[in-house]
Amino acid sequence: MRTLLLALFAVAGCRGPLVYSCAQDNECVRAGKSGGQCVDSGRGRYCAFADSACPDGRRFDPTAGESLGGLCVGAVPAGDLGGVGSDLGTAGPPLTWSPQISTTANDLWAVGGYDANHVWVTGQWDTHFTSDGGQTWKLQTLPAALDHIAGIWARPGNAWLTGWFGTVSTTNDGTSFKTNTIPNSDELYAIWGTDPANLFAVGNGGVVVHGVNGTWTEQTSNCSCAYLNAVWGGDANIVYAGGADGTVIRTTDGGKTWGPEGAPAGQTIYGMWGSGPSDVYAVGEQESIIHRDGGGWSVLRAPNGNAQTGLVGVWGSGADDVFAVGTNGTILHSADHGASWQAQQSGTTQGLTGIWGSGPNDVFVVGAGGTIRHGK
């Protein structure tokens, strides 16, 4: 992955539990649990129970709909549905991509945040944070051992950064970081989770590691691939990872077992994102895009035959508002569930490798040479 990223810069399942909705608190009772609350998610009402591991103190029951089952209440902010599976809004006209005043000339590989104001960008050598929506960026001090950071996952006040020499985390918006002890973590390339107590990271050698309440263990990925570059999940149980030669693996039991997905092979996958457990996009070499919709994977955008191009990041605010970014300043957008893709004017020819947003009209992309673009 290290060589692949540098090269890109150089050239520029199983049925889940039944859904149970509620109307009032006294309906939220199940074996071993009492004192449940009927919580309005914005699109439905589902039971949640006390859980001290959650920032809000409550966790949705596994029977909650909209893929909220097992997630902490309030843990999935607007803009990173992380499997909630509902749209944030209707995609409008093409975004206007404006340059931001970057505080680095080093390559940036990843971007992530938890609302429109609080965002991290990071990459080959340094990490920067904004608390004002990108008007100003501040260099953050990380443990000396960590560099080449390729993955970010964030929730209010918290962020996890994963890179060549492991993973660090913060609980105070980066005022301080701590190093996490993770097995077989010399090169980790991506990280995703349902909440701070349930995280997955992937990397070199097809490794998958799982963090539960701060304790990390290696899982058996059953992947003979050289590396896994991307990880994304629809809920606490259904998680996907992709990497070398088009490899896609999936777990439907929270990582206890992993198996191949039978996705179209050939083009290395660099990024993954989805709007729900059965609506997942993967992007990769030669600007290829594959899509899992319901029962299986299909090719949405065939390889273009140019080995010097690629799509490296993908993100969306909902099923009909999906972006992909890559070499030569490429930004593609689909407003029809991936059926067609339109290029947007990024204003740069630098390679773009990371994308994240708080909503359909507030999106950040990062790339080579310290590039930061803000789409509104």
C-alpha cells in the first residue's frame, strides 16, 4: 500500500435480526434487560438500553431498524451514516470546490470528522485539525513512532488514526494522543467502527484487527491477499474489507468469521463506503467502481485501461449522493444510486486520496502536496 499510494501521487449474506419498533418505554423489555427506552431515531422509534461504554449511556437493541442495531445512541453523526442507511438530503447541483489554506506541503491521505466544524486531515508525515470548518488548521502532535497515516475514524471529541506503525487515539479533540497496543500492526491502512467500543482496522498481509473497549485482537481474515486497503461496515455485524487484486471479504457476525465475497476480481480496491449493509461501493485501480446491491456485486464503472489512474476514496451522504476521488484531481459524483457518474471540477490536478463530509453540501477532499478542497 505504501508503494501504491506514492505511485498514485506520482502520476497525479445472512439475514439479520427481525426489526422491532416501539411506541413507548414500557414496550422495551427483553431477557436480562430492563429499563429500556423507546428512542426516536428521526425516522423510527426503537428500543435502547443502558450501556456505560456509550457516550450517551445508551445502546440500541440489536432489533433496531435502519441498521442502528448495536450502535450507541447518538454515536453516528450526520454526514457519516456508517451504516444507518438513510439519506441526509437530496443531492443538488455540482458542489463548488474551494481550496483551503493548508498548513503542510506533505501528501495528505485521509480526512475524517464528526460534524461540519471538527475535521482531521492526515497523511505521510503530519496531522492537522480544524474546529471551525476549515477556516484554520492546526498541526497536532502525535507519538513519534506513528507516521504515514492512512485512516481516520471520528466521533464527538474522539478520533482514531491508523498508520504504518499502529494506531493512536484522542478523547479531547487532539489535545493529547495515546498509543494503542495492537497485534500485527506495523502497517494498517484503514479503520472503521460502529462506536468507540467497536472498531476494525485492516492492513498489510490481509490483517484484520478488532478493538473492543480498547482491547485489540487479531482476527482470522481468511484472506490470502497481499494487503487490505479499505474497511467499512453496515452495522455491528456486517463489515466489509477490500484490497489487492479486487479482493473483498465480509463478516456477518461481527468479525468472528470472515469469508470471500465473490466480487469482480482484477483491480486493486483502495476505498469502500456504503449507505447500508447491502448497499456498498468499492473503488480502485483504473477508475473502476464496483457495487454490492442486495445479493451480489456488479461492475458500475469498468477499468479504463490506464494503469496510471485510479480512484482512491469514496464517500456519500446517502444512496443517491455518492462521491469518488482519485488521480489527477478527479472527483466523480452519482445522484442515481451509481447508475451514472459525472465529473466535478476540483480545481486541482493533484492526486486526491481522501474524502469525507458532514452532509451533501459540506464535503472535504485531500491529496498530494497538502491539498485540501472544500465542497459546498
